[in-house]
Amino acid sequence: MKRFTDCVLLVATLCLLGRCSGQFLASMSECCMRGSELAKQNPDQDCANFPVGLLNVRTEDRENCRITARVCCHRERRSQQCYDGIMHGRSGGVCKTRFSFDECGGKEYKKCCECCQLGLVAHRQLLRCDISSIKALNLGSYCAEAYKDCCLNGKIVATTRPPTVTSAPLSGSSGSGMCERFSGRLCEHICINTAEGHVCRCREGFRLQADDKTCIAVTSATSGSQCENSPCEQRCVPTGTGVQCSCEVGYQLNRDRVSCDDVNECAHNTDDCQEGQECFNTMGSFTCRRLLGCGTGYEMNPAGECVDMDECELGVDECEAGFKCTNQPGSFRCVPRVQCGVGYNYDRTGNCVDINECDGSSCPRGTKCINTVGSYRCQRLVTCGPGYELNEDESNCEDIDECARGTHDCQGLSECKNNRGSYICQCPSGYTADQSTRTCQDIDECIRFGGRVCAQNCINTEGSYTCECREGFELAADSRNCRDLNECDNNPCEQRCINVYGSFQCSCNRGYRVASDGRTCEDVDECALYSGQGQGSLCMHECVNIRGSYTCRCPPGYELLQDDRSCADIKECDTGAHNCTEQQECFNIRGGYRCHDVTCPDNYVKTTPTGSSSDEQRCVKGPCKVLDIDCIMERTTAISYNYLDLPSDLVTPVDLISMKAQVYGYIPRLRFRITEGNQGGWFNVTKRGLADGGALTGTVMLVRPLMGPFTTTLRLDMDRLNNANLVVGRSIAYITVYVSKYKF
């Protein structure tokens, strides 16, 4: 019981009386660190023997420091014992108690060693390394982790004695093999392979130095100074009046009682070489070399060493179809290809089959085991209701006397009285029993007399009551009634305050709304509030929110109209805000303008004066020179240059431009064609006749919506045909279409 008290006392004392100041916690942290160091540096010293006087701790805090150091020492020692127990178990050692004293948690060394051996059994039998079954036995977290570690990793080999067989690296092994590859060079005492490389450990009576390689003998704090100038070659043990020299394993003390000589294990027959091996002495140890051939599962390499034979690679394994061969030193393992879940096991072919847990004694007495797929359940043969339990032969249900057993929960002044299947809590006179909480409650005048004692809120007290008013009211002079409180007198609102009965309401100016706190005002983002409503939006183009209002903006080339919402194109050509030359034609487009420079081909004359505001420039064929065959044969009589400005995503179909042919007494045969600029099939041309018969037209229509910004130049040919459908005359219209980025 004392050990348990020491382990939990630290939590109960540190802040019990509100003494958790920064200085106090810093001192306790130092004490904890020193306690951990005591466990690491002096594994044989009792944690209770901590020299508190060596620390800079106030006198009134020394007892707390001693308890703190002892608890941290116990915790560190338990962790060390468990780790050493795991290493001992994985090395195949015999599990036994390591120390003569057992502090705060028990013999962790032996327990972790034994739990590790359970994990090694599971590793050899190819069982799952699930620690839920170990945790269910309540053996503690140290045992569960030791079981899992050894189940996953298996045994380790320490290099204090070289192995009799040189092992080749395992296929799929997680170990690095560093200890075998650099034998005797990595660690002074014991080398242990890990997945990341290796770790060094020291033999009992030594501790690992800061270089994580060399070991030093453990000495007490009071007598260690006697060995500072040690005459000993290897070990020095202070005796109080002097020192005593000793040697490492594999050495013996010389007659001078100071130096150490190597022990020839081979000559003294203290080696453990097997039959068929020859012993060779080394400094501090020995090695065994094979004289005869290698055993089953091994083969000899050219150097005369026995190395593992990979049965899987050679195809000499005996694994069934449902198993995968995994090489092992001197053997192989058949690992199931399919991982079975909990409640399943493997058959001889590697398939998962349900485990019938009911074949064993899985359920307690008085229950029936029912097997299910992947699990099982225990069904009671006799089921008792609440307040009853099975008798000794589990044949009938009998009443539980909760009062006699002390399993009731009657609190305070209440007294337990047993009933069949239950119990009640009775209270003395002046109290009423609350069976839901099993306590005695004072008679509540507020509930008993309803709303007759207070105008609003009645607060019960022991033997009396008080009246309180709700928020927005204050208690009147009679301490019973309530009157309205004008909260607006204290200006609780950011902008406007309206007093109402028992409360108040805050309101805000236009462009603001009341925030979630009900008092302050926050700006209304009109742009976000009315966005995405098409023509009903606040702005034609861009809405910019400002505090308490908003403003509309137009894209470059547009100006905001007087309604502060709509955008209108700026007519740069009309206002002269362009940079077109006198020889160029300025054409206004939505959001900008374009400068057009029209040059007529040879033998054609421009008929529209430069600088005209017309959207059309025309070149007309003039008289040909004598013998100018090309000019005479040219059928094109006129070329026009036209410009159109369209918004984006225009609703189709829509007429854009028409090309007319004058009729003088007869109706010619005409053909209209778009020959260029209509790669996307956006346009179509339709031939129409006027109602008075005076002209024929070819109308260009937009038949598919266009998204801007986009520009294309159409070529529209109007051919005059004779009766043989040969072209006798042609007029060409170049139509440049500018599509704006915007829909306005």
C-alpha cells in the first residue's frame, strides 16, 4: 500500500494548497530530473535514499522534493527494468527478479521478460501480434508492449560470444546485421541489431557512456572518488578504506592484483563449442569454427564458412498454394498469403476459416455459448431483472439487499430501506426524498407556493427564499415586486437605442445592421447581398462595398451614368479622345476604338472620303488601261469595308448587315456567300427581296452566340450569274466584327 501511495502522492501534493507558483514548479521539475538521473546512474541504489540536501531547495519544500524525486526515480527505474527485461527475454535468458527491492510498480524486469517470452512463442507460431488479448488480462501496459515488441521482432543475438554459424542477410528481414558485419568494433560490451542499425548495452554493474559505445563501472556517489586515480587495469570497486580490482568477463586478475590476463577458454575447456567445431581463443573471449560439413538448411561458401541456404529461391520448400515461402536462418517459414481477421484461423491450404470458440470454455457458468461468423456470444440460461441476481446454483433469481451490501447510493441524511427488486431512500422530518438523486432536499417554498411569493424569480435557500428580477428589471422597495429598468440611459447601443418593457433594442442607420452581440452595428455588404441577380443587381458591372453604402464601377472605356448604376461606352471617336491619324478612319467599339487604314487595290478608287464618320469604306473599279487583260477580266466591280460592334453573348438569331443589289428593269440572278472568317459557323447569309421589287439583299445573320473579347473579319461575296451560272460580276464586302468582353 505504501508503494501505491508514493506513486500517486506527487499528483495530490503539488497544487493541494494553491502553491503552484513558477518557482515551486521549477524546483519540483529539478527534483524530478535528479530522481531520474539517480535511477539511470545508480541502478542498485534505493530511490528513497535521495540526497535532497545537495539541491538548492527551500527547507519547507524539501519533503515535496524528496517525494517528487522518489516518484520520478521509480518511474525511470520501471522503464529501465522493463526495457532490460525485454532485451534479456529476446536474448533467450532466464527471467528472474533483478533487484532485491521492489518499488512502485513491482518486478517490471521479470514481468516484461516473461511477457516478451509469450511474444516470442506467438512469433514462432505465426500468431497475430494483437495486444488486445494481453490487455484484457489486466497485466499492465508494460506487459502488453513487451509482448508486442517480441512478437513482431523475435529473438536477438548478442555479440559477446560470436555465433557458431555465419548467417547471411534474411530475405525481407527488418534487422540491419551491423553487429555481425563489424563484430567487436561497434560496442564495448553488447551489440544489438535494430531496424535502423544497432544499439549498445552494458553488462550488469556498468552503465553506457555519452558516446553510446563504451561502458563504465557503476559506483556510489559517496565512494566513487576512491577510484578516480585507479591503479586497476579494468574494474575498480571502492571498499571504503581502499579499492579492490577486478576483471571483465573473459579475463582473470594477475598475481599483482592490479592487471588482468586473458583467460584461455579453449585450454581450460570452458568454451561451449559444439561437436564438430574447433575452439580458437581470442582476447577476452573465444570463437568456434566448424570442422565438419554444414547442417540442414546451410551450405559452405568458398571461404569454408556455413551460410544459410535460401530454400525459397531454390524452390525446395514445401509451402502449399495458399502460403508464401519466407527464408529463415537454416530453414524457411510458410506465411499465409491472406491475412485472417479476428475470429478466423488458417487451414492447411492457407484459407481463412471461422474459429468455433464454443469448442472451449469461452463462456462463464449459467450461460450458453453461441458461435457466430468470426466471433461468438454468451447467452444467459436464466435472465434476472434489475435488483435481482442468480442464486448459487444459478437456477433462480433472488432479491439483492442493496442496503445490507452497501451498494445503494443514498446520500447525506437519507436512510436506505430495501424493497423487492429495489430500494428507496427515506428522509427525516422536514425534508423530502428525491429518489432520482437519492438525497434529502429542503422543502422549496418557491415551488410549493408557486408565483405567490415573488413577482418574477424566486430563489430557494435553506429555510427561506429571496426574490430576484429578470434582466431589464430591478427589485422594488418591497423586495418582492419588479419595475422596468431603462437601459438606454446607459447608452448600451453603438448607434440607436429603443427601450422596451424589461429590455431594450438596438437599431442601426441605413447601410448598417445589428451585429450578433445585439449592440454594435456592422456594415451591410450590399454587393454580396444582391449579387447574382442579373438585371436586378445593384451595378451593371462592378459593385464595390464601402462602409454604410456601396459604389458602382465601370470597366475601362466606359463611364458611369447619372443613375450611379449603369455603364455607357465612351465614344472616343466622337469626343476626339483617340490617336488615329488623318489618313485613318476611327471606329468606336464597346470599351475602346480602332483605327482603320483602307488602301484600295490597283485599278480601284476609294469613294468614301478619309475622315468620314461612316462605318463603311468603299473601293470602286475604275476604267482599265488599253490591253490590261487582267483588269478587263477582273469581275469584281466594288469592294466595301464594314465594321460592326457587338456585345458578348448576344441573343441569336439576329440580323447584322445587308448587302443590296440595285435592279434596273430586270431581276438579276444573284448568289451570296461568306467565304472567309466564319470558321466556327457563327454567321449565316440569307438572300431576300424587297417588297417593292426594287432591290435584292443578302443579309448576314448571327446564328450562334459569341463570347468576347473576340474579333473576326468576314468576306461576303455577291456574285451576278448568267444563264450558264457563270460569274459575270462580283461585289465584295469585308465585315470586321468586334465582340466586347461584356454583355453591355
